[in-house]
Amino acid sequence: MPDYADPNAGLSDARKHFRRNYSLHFLEGGLFMGGLAFIAFDSVLPPIIRSLGGPSWLIALMPMMMFLGFMWPPLLMAHITERLPRLKGFIVLFGIPQRVVFLFAGLALLFWTDEYPVFVLAMVALAPLLSGLAGGVSWAAWMELTSRMIPPNRRSSVMAARAVVGGLIGLLAGQIIRFILDRSPGAEGYAQLHFIAFGILLVSLVLFTFMKEPHQPVPEGEQRTGLLKNLGSMPKILREDHHFRRFIFSQCFGAGFFIMSPFLAIHALDVTGRSEAFLGLLVQAQMAGNISANAVAGWMGDRFGGKIVFVCAKVLFVILSVGAIINTAAWGFVLLFLILGCATSFQMVGRSTLSIELCPDRRRPTYLALLQVSIFPAMLLAAALATAVQEIFGTLYPAALLSTLFMTISLLFLWRIPEPRNR
């Protein structure tokens, strides 16, 4: 049984249920990520939006649409989350609409594409945003619950294990995508992908309900903070916590990758002349990269902390952006999506671990909410730049150059943050 670095009121409960919670944590998370692979926001969904007649600005938003939904609710919920003694039921409640929206999008694709194309386009495009909004309400609570259930020296490995499970499902998803889109190209095939995604996401929620939440009493006499007072405390956090401020700047510049990513799969189809079924192979490559990187990312994070893992992610994103500029071969795009999977895995493990450990325990929901809302303008700017570059140049290369520049700046800010475990 692992040692817990900081004893707290819920320590004995957390130790008692550690194995159960650790296993369920990575299984339900892996199912969630694996389910979303069937409608992958950076490889499958942009071509779907294009096939439905979506404009360039909407295509540019798709890889970040769920993230945009996640960003604002934590700001309004942080003061409530900080004083919730029990978190699991709250998370489950909002996990239902977080998943159901993909069922509705699939039904719209199946029954109304010909009669109401604009309505179907809106349903499909808004599904990730609405899912993100529902998930964003409980996101800080989920992060807090994770910090209560999983000790610091196991957080990276549990995040890596989640991604491995998701990657294995994603490998299968790639083959299923190829089969479905070969047999049923267009709206019918895309509807089937949404139905599969919804089914797997629903199973992930069921598994989540079996977790045992450690008892975490709110300290007696602690003053409750209202919404306005909590919002008013955030500028002070930015002024005084310069390490956290650098982390925010790193995240904001890191959004520059979204200038290129919405059009990377479309660029691959256009350059190679392959059919939409080629997307399945790209998804498989991405998931293979995801799996291969996670064992390393989890080990590094548990042993050395989240910073070094996050630095590796930034370096891989720079390599990917440069590769997108020079590559024209089909095998090269498969390799690029393999690198994308590796980079995504390192980023998920490193960012999750570093986010939790940079924040003070009692103010963690507020810190995380501030982080989310600070990135929001950067992501919108990235979408605007992606749209402008696509409309002006009609090619991926300028977007890839901008992505390279911004990811390098993001890396420099991250490099100046000390590893929290060494402080």
C-alpha cells in the first residue's frame, strides 16, 4: 500500500479503498477517452462537420469545443465545490447530460440530415460544447475527488493507465471507423459512430458509481466564501503566485496548437487523396502513440513529478508542427498522428499531475477554475487565427508555423516552473 505524503482526515478511508478506487479510476477514464475516440475531435469530427457543410470557423473550433465548454462553469462553482463534504453524487448527476448529448447528435444524423441539414449541423457541432458545459460544472469536484482518492506518488500512473485503456479502445475504434465509413459513408455512418461513443461513455459512468469516496469533513469554524468574494480573491492569486501565473501563460500559449490541429486530418485527406476511411488508420496511429507513451509518462510522473512529463509533451508538439510543414506522404501522416498520440498522452499525464500539485489543498477548486477561465480567451484566439489562416491561405503550412512558434513559447514558460515535489 502506498504511503500518503500528507495525512488528512480522510487518510484511513482513502487507504482502505485505494486499490478499488485506483482500478475503477483508470477503467472508467479509459472508457470515457476510448468512447470519444469514435468521434475524435481532432481527426474524425472536423471532416464530419465539413461533410455537413460547416464553415471553416466551425471546423476550427471542433478540436477545442469540449474544452471551451469546460472552462466557464468551474469559475461559478469553485466556492461551492470547496465546501462540499461529498463529491461523487454531484459528479454523477452532471455526468448524465455530459454523455446524453452524443446520443441526441447521433439520432439527428440518422433521421434528419436530409430534411433539416442546418439543425443537424448545429446538433453535431454543439454536442461537444454541451458535454463540456455539463462536465465543467463538476470538473473541479472531479479533480478534488481524485486528489482525495489517489496519493501524489500514484497520480501520474493512474492518469497514464486511463490513457492506456483509452488507447486500446481507440485502436479498436480506428478499425471500426474504417469498417463503418467504408460500408456506410456519410451521415448514417457518422450516426453509428455517435451511438457507439454514447454507449461506451454510459458504461464509464456506471463504473464511476462503484468508487468509494473517502470521508473528508469540512474543518469546523471555516468561513464560507460566497461567489463574489471568491471571484474577488482570484486577482490576488495571480499577483502573488508567480509559479502558477507562469503555468497559466504556458497553457495559454499552448493553445496555439489548435491553430493547426482542426485542419490536420483534412490536410492529410487532401494531400494524399485518400477516402474518409483513411481517418480510421489515422485514429489507430494516434491511439498506438497514446498507448506507447503512457507507460513512460506514468513512470516518469510518479518518480519525478508532472513537470518533466509536461515538458516532453511540449517538445513532441513542436516536432509534430514542424513535421506537418514538410510531410506529404501517407505514411508520414500516420507517423504524425502517432506522435500526436504520444504528445497527447504526455500532456494529459503531466498537466493533470502538475495542476493538482501546484494548487494549495483548500483552494484547489478556485485555482483550477482560474486556470480554466484564463485559457478561454487564448483558445478562442487560436480558433480565430485558424479560421483566418485557412480562409486567407487555404493551406495548413502557415498554421503549422504559428503552432510551432506558440508551442515553443509555451515550453519556455513551463521550463521556469520548479517541480512542486522538490520545493
